[in-house]
Amino acid sequence: MNQRAMIAAAAASLMSLAFVAGPAHAADEKEKCFGIAKAGQNDCASISGVHSCAGQSKADMDKGEWKYVAKGTCKDMKGLSMDDVKAMKKG
């Protein structure tokens, strides 16, 4: 492998690490907030397992659906934390 190819490979590796590390840091500043997503605007799987993808919620403000919000803002939006939802399921 020539020097130019090695430098290009090293640069590509560093760039891919930057892309992987970026979202992890962003996730630290967000939390899942249940019961605030409008139909079709959830961020991922429902807590009940009805579906496993973003954008598949069928009803507004379903307590089993969630969106990522800035950490500390969920309660202000009248949303529920993961612990709140789990407690509701038990009771």
C-alpha cells in the first residue's frame, strides 16, 4: 500500500469515528418522553411492541409512544418518563 492510500484510509477512519461519537454525545442531552408524540411522529418503537419503527404511531399522545426531547423538559410538556410508564403498566 502506498503512502497516499494509507493516509486516505487513516483519514476515512478518523472521520467515521467522529460520526459515530457525535450521536452518542447528543443522546446524553436528550431523554425519551412518552405521551407527547402526534400520530406518525414518534421517534422509535412503541413500549408495548405494537411496532418497531419511527413514524408508525397511530394516535396522538399515545402513552406507549415517545419522542426524544431535551433533558429536563418532558414534564413541562406534560409527558411521562420511562419510569412513569412502567409504573402505570404495573398498577
